[in-house]
Amino acid sequence: MEVVNYASPNFGERAPGLSVNLLLIHYTGMKTCDQALQRLCDPSAGVSSHYLISETGSIHKLVDEAHRAWHAGVSFWQGETDINSLSIGIELVNPGHDNGYQPFPEKQMLSLIHLCGGILQRHNIPQRRVLGHSDVSPGRKRDPGELFDWRRLAASGVGYWPREKKFPLLCNSNSIVDWQSKLKRLGYNIEASGICDSNSKSVVTAFQRHWVPKNVSGVFDNETSCMLERLIADIK
């Protein structure tokens, strides 16, 4: 699959001692590929990604994988805060929630699967560390959002989806501290305070966008609880 070089000046060196172990997927939140390319290559914008994939599946390489692209912003995962130094970032052209959010086209998904397969192999990235921007920046970011098909991606060998497990019909007997602790164990930026504050609701919403996409309410309900139990059960 052809990759078009379209160099962005917006990059730096990865922090000393940090190497790539995470793949982060975004949407552009812009209406066209040309608009996204202009912004990601504009020195005054101060943003970039390693790759951009158009709606038709064209892949643009903006920053070499050896360098630190500027795509994650203020973010956190499993205690790490310099996500840019740890990750490869891929932007998918999609208007996003503020501009007519829409499903990701088949050609775009096929190109993403192809591109990600090589990245995971080159950097030995664990499948569980294929994440969305909203996972590492809950409350601040919503991409790639609930229309992104994480389950299909995992079935294609990119990323992770939990095995089917049987749990009681009513999983939602957990205390607030319990589910906060489990979300933190997965990697989310949340403390087990026992108080369902605004950050907790933002984290639950981000979790739902990825794992319970038909139920993005910010409320830790039974469906959300059952999925969380499935994810925790798969941790070895």
C-alpha cells in the first residue's frame, strides 16, 4: 500500500530513556483531508502526527517514526504523562463530533489496519496499548469516538478486545471505589476516591466510547460494569 511523504516540521526528539510502546488513534475533527494536512504541517499550529489517513484510504506520512510528533497533548496512561514520547500517532480524516461526525469508511479502515500492523511489528507494541485519544485524555478529547469500530480492528489483528465471558446478569454491584480502582488498573487517569466527581464521569465516558460505544452516558451502569469485569478478567 502506497504511503505518500508529506513532511511536517512539527516534531522533536523523544525524551531520553523512552521508546515507542503505544499506538494512538485520533480523528482530525476537520471536514477535508487538505484542511487537516495544512494544519498538521503549519509551524504556527504546533500539532502533528506520524500519519494521516484520508477517507479514501490514502496514507500520508508526516513525521518519521523515530521522532516525537505532537499529537497527544496533555495526556496520561498507566502513570506515564509524556505520551508523545511513547507513541506513534495516526490521524483519521473525519469531521468529528462538532462538524457532522460520521462512520469511518471501509477504505480508510483497511488502510489503518495495514498501517498499524507494520507499526506494531516494528515497535513490538502490545495489543492492549492500541488506544484512542480520548482514552489518554478523558474529558478533553472525544476521538476517535463511539463510531470507531475497535472490535473490528482487534479482529483484524490490531488492538485488543476482551474474550466473551459469562458474568451475572447484574454486574453493577461494585462500590464507587471498586470501579475507580479497576479503571485505574487498566490505565485511566483516575483515583479511587469513592467520590463520583467530574473527572470520574469523564473517565467513564471515555471508557464507554471505546468499550461500550452504544451507551455513552457517563453513568457507570450495569453494561459498563460487565465490560469492565471482562477487561479486568483478561489481565494476567
